[in-house]
Amino acid sequence: MEWSAIYLTLRLALVVCAVLLAIGMPLAWWLATSRWRWKFLLEAVVALPLVLPPTVLGFYLLVAMGSESPAGNLYRRLFGHGLPFTFTSLAIASVIYSLPFAVQPMLAAFSQVDRNLINASAILGASRTRTFWRIVVPLSSGGIVTGAVLSFAHTLGEFGVVLMVGGNIPGVTRTISIAIYDHVQALDYAGANRMALLLMGFSFLTLSLTYAANRRMWAVWPLRR
């Protein structure tokens, strides 16, 4: 069992989940409430990773992070080394690739919040920030939890994007999915099977607990109002 790959994958998934919670919630709330006529373009950009082949997305991210790009050149000057084939590049690519898995459940949940409650909160003098955290977030907790878990589980199994931008460096960019691929290439099906079963079991357990928590949450929510 390649524990370094397992640790790296869990660390990557946790980082991506935290970042997507921080940027996904305000983005989803803006998409749910904005009346900007061109917001469908941003919605299309957010959903693009769902239909774009991972190798295509990974290629353009690799180009964008390269030393010839402004971002890659700036990163090299600040940190003394290139951005591609580092854990940071894996995190950036994974955040972009998993963005729709976090934003869309949150967007659906935010869109179902009764606007009368928001208007009543404003009339009572509550700020938009207070209204968001005290009313919108509790009523949308199911969608927020689902988005966080889906982004976490999706990151666990990423292959094409992380391979393109991170390569296969043990202890640095070698994730579980890449390790499984290497075992298969070496005809070590027993090793690949052990890691694949571990990944599948952990993903299934995570999703099962999430759906169970959501069912319980909605079951007891009316009693709290």
C-alpha cells in the first residue's frame, strides 16, 4: 500500500474542499441572486469542466502555469521555482476542475430560499452579511454540505488533470489514481486492486454519510422552526 500517495490525495482533497467552500459559496449566492443579463456566460464557464475533457483542461492549465506565462513567470520570481509539477499546481488545477461540483449544489439550494425571509430580515435592519449567515446558510445547509463532499470525493479520483499539471513525482504529485495507473502499467493487478478498493470504499462511505446526514437534516428541520 502506497501510504504517501494516500496521504497526498487526502491532503489535496481537504485543501480543495476548503478553497471551494471559501470561493464557491459567494459565487453561488451571486449567481442565485444577480440579475445581470450576461451571468449565463459565467454559469457556462463554471460548468465547463463538466463537459471538457480533463486532458484539454489540464493542457491549458499547464500552459497557463508555465514559465512563459505571466502567472508562471511571477510565481518563479517569487518562489524561485516553476509552478507546474508541484503540489500547488495540483491544488489550483483541482479547484478549477471540481468547481462545478461545489457551486451547482449550492446554487440550487440558494435558489430555493424563500425571498420573503430575506426581505423580512432586511426590513428588521439586518445587514446582508448577517442575513446570509443567519438565514440563507442554515436553510441551504444541505446543498452546502453536498457541494463540499462532492468536491472532496471528486478530487480523490482525479487523474487526467493532475497528471497533466503535476506529473508523477512520488511524495509530491503522485496521487492514488496515478499510483493505480502505474500498478496496472506494471501488470501489478493485485496492488492496483488494493488501492482501487480503498478509494472506492472511502468514496462510497463519504457519500453514504452525506446523504444520510442530509435526510436527517431535512427530517428534523421543521421541528426547529
